[in-house]
Amino acid sequence: MTSTPTPDQIPMEEQPVLEALVSIKHRLTAIKKDRSRFIKTSTVTAFYDELSTQLLALEEIRGPSKIWGTRNNVNSVLDEVFVILSLCFMAVGKTKESPATYVQLLTIKQCLTGLQESGIFAEDLKQYQDRLEELEAFIKVDEAKTSIPDIQTRILRRKLDYNNNLLKELLSTANSISPELAPIHRRLVQLKTELDTLASRSQWTTPEIHHIQEELREIEAKRSDGKFLDSKGNVSSGQAAVIGLLEDCYDNCHNLLATKESVPKALQDIFQRLKAIKTDLERLVLTQRWTLRETDLWQYEIQLSEISALRKNGKFVDREGNVQEGQALLNFMLHKCYRLIYVLLSASEPIAEALMPIHNQLLTVRRCLLEVKKWGGEFSVRDLYPYQMKLASMDNMRVDGKFLDKDKEVPEGQGICNSLLSECYDILYELQESVVDERDDSDEEEEVELRGSKGLDVVV
């Protein structure tokens, strides 16, 4: 009788696959860390083909129906490779191709799980629903291509279906709330958000918590025999969601008042890691256009995945398995980090990093020209020379109408950059024409003044 292998035990036949995946991971990590050169599309697609080969080998070993049934270190390394390779696709501007959807699907899953745990999902689901529809469209395009390995699209479809099912559960819960209970639910969502914000602050006052408790008691007083009733005295639908959220608000108030939400020593390491990650991600949100390389997000994805795995039933526990205080703060910071990553991934444009400097400069020039056009004022053609020279210098960088990288290859994002360049020229031409018109008007006025002064005596 053979024992069931633990996650650390790798069957002998899977060892070659694991070694190959570790090799891919290390090489991708080296590319990610190398800031001296841009990531090339050809390099990324070569890794994609190499990963497909290992996936087919793993499927042949385990069988199509059991490839995901067994969880061991092979799956863990495989997930990491998928994440970093997906970020590489985004870094080279291939954001609308199916491999780039993996990390986005993984992040959306964490965001939806966080909403499910907190009960705050009434107004947040639309953005995820729209994004999942976009990602599904990308996957469908590659599903129809014979050149894309079937196993790759099946993996993405599996992730997508999981997210769609989770989203349906949340939508079903949100739609089950009756119109009579909807205002109460919205207010409870606001109060829960206020409590999470207070928990993340370094200082807060007891009266702030007491004020929220008073409002919770007012909501509690509307219940009859523990139920919320409608105007006709019938039990309103959506009791579970509203009452569950009410109890969560009470629990958070009690925790904050009892402990001042100080994180115990057993969980201090987790708190400090989340605090550092949150700070870094908030900085990237502010400076992403100039400093973000999508592959930089890989380290945060891995760290957050490790931290999330430490929870049991949504709670952080110590080494003895006991639930410690400070859960509200830690969970808030964890989900906040995932939401920040989602914002960064959603803001990623289909432009290769080799073209990002040009793209950013064009955006800056366009913004300046629009400001000049908006405010107007007295300016001459000479005032527009800097913009004209800048656009000319960027236009001269093109070869046969295309921007090239250092290796003379055509990176992704040509359409966006060329469109921006044309738009800048159009705005510049409009400004130049308006300046010419102003000069003509001023010349006519001067002629009138001169003609009117001919009959006047000049006194010296």
C-alpha cells in the first residue's frame, strides 16, 4: 500500500519537468532584474514555447484529467513561471494576447475573494465584470488559433471560469438584497470602509469608534426578532448579507477598542511585510508611467501569495494555530495590496518598454500643447519653436514610419505612438494658424492707425 505523496515529494518521472521549470524561472528572473537592456519580444515568445513543451510533458505524465488534481512543488514553480512570463508579455506590450491575462486573472481572483470575505462588494463588481469580459475576448481569439498550444488556453480558461463563477456568486448575493434593505446595506458598507481606514491609521480616537457603534445600534434597532422587515411586515430578502456585514462591523469596533488594533508580536513580521509592500505599491501607482516595469510586480505577487497562504479560514494564526488580534488591519492591508496591483495591471498599455520613453514624452508634449491651446494668451510663432523642434526630433527617430529599438526591431505600440505624434502635430498646426491670424489682425490695426495720423501735426 503506497502512501499519498506530500506536496514536498516529487515523483521521479516529474523531476525533469521540475528542473526545466526551475531553469526557466531563474532565467526569467535574471532578465527581469537586468535593467541595462529592454526585454525583447523574441525572448519572451521563446520562453513561452519552452513552457508549453514542459506543460505537454507534465500532462503526458499525469494525464489530462489529473494534471491539476495533484498539488506539489511542480505546481508551485509552474504558477510562479506563469506569473512572471505573463508580466513579461505585458512588459513587451502584448497586453491583449492571452498569456498576459494569467497574472490579471490571478489578481482579480484575490480581489474578488477579498470582497467576498469583507462583504463590501455592492459597487465594486462592475469593474471586475467588465475586465473579465475583456480578458475572455483575448483568450477566445487565441483559442481559435491553431498556432497557440491548446494546453495553454485550457489553463487560462480554467482560471477565467473560476473567476466568473466567483463573480456570479457575489452578483447573486448583491442582487438578492431587497430594495428595502439596499440603503441599510450601502450604509453598512460605508461604515465598514471607515473602520478599515481607521485600522490602517497610526492614530485614531475612541469617540470615532463610539460614533460608529451608535449608528450600528440604530441599524440594529430596525430588526424585529433578529430580522429586517419590509413595509408590509414581511422578511426582506438579503438578510444573510446584511446581518453578516452588521456583525463584522460590530466585531471590528470591539477589536479596535479592545486592542487599539496593535498587532501582536506573533504577527508583527507579517504586518511589517505588508506595510512595506503597500508603501512600494502606492509609490508605483504615483510614478508608474515613468518607473514601472511590469515584471517588477512579480516579487509582490509572490510575497502576497505567501502571506495569504498563512491564513486559515480568512484569519491569520500564530505558530500554535491560535487566532491573534489585529485581523482587521492585516486583512485590510492584504486586500489593499492586491487592489493596488490590480490598478497597476489595468493601467498597463499595449506598448513595449522600449517605446515607453517616447510614449511618455509624447504625452507630455500633448499635455503642454493642450494647456497652451486652452489658456491662449499673447504668444508668437517663436514661442511654439520648442514644441516644433521636439516633435521634429521624435519624428526623425522613425524609420519607414516606425519607431525601432536598439536592436533595430519593431517593438509593440507603434499605432499608439504614431497616433499621439499626429495628434501633437495637429494641435501645433492649429496654434500656428491662430498666431498667424492674430498677426494679420494686428497689422491691419496698425495700418488704420497710420492712415489716420497722416493729417496730424507732429509736435517735437
